[in-house]
Amino acid sequence: MLMAKLIYNKTKQGKEIPSGEKIKNAAEEMGVLFGCEDGICGTCMIDIVSGEGNLSELTQPEKDLERDKKHRLACQCKIKKGDVVIDF
Ligand code: FES
């Protein structure tokens, strides 16, 4: 199975995620807080330090909350490949 990696900028610790899967569980283990898990509440806002091209495209709920490629909602992102470094 092809794996990708989510990395927390502050600790440089990474978690492997199968390509194409949501980052939610790995982000939650890193300490990202979640609320609705549906792109509505904005609780799970994260900054993308690098590797934004390795994430799925912005969803409509993210656009509605004026998110962009460097500022995502962790409940909405899937990881495609490679490394993605996040901060929060
Ligand atoms: S948990 Fe509510 S927007 Fe992500």
C-alpha cells in the first residue's frame, strides 16, 4: 500500500497515512481539535507549511470558510502522496 506522511511542524513528528485517506485521525493524534467534522464549525483549521500540493482539492465547505491551499480544514483533507507539514 502506498503511504504518505503527515508531519507536525513543531515536533517534526510524522504519522504515516495510506494514500487517498483522510488526515483526520493522524491530525487528531497530533493534537488538532475537531468539532463538527463536516467543514462547518472551523475548529479544525490548520496551516500547511509545505506539501499543500499533496492534499486533495479544497472542498466547498472550506471555500465557504475562506480557506485556501495554505489554510485548510483538517476534517476535509485527504492526503494523496509524499509529505505534508502542518502547523496549528
Ligand atoms: S471539525 Fe468542524 S470544520 Fe472541521
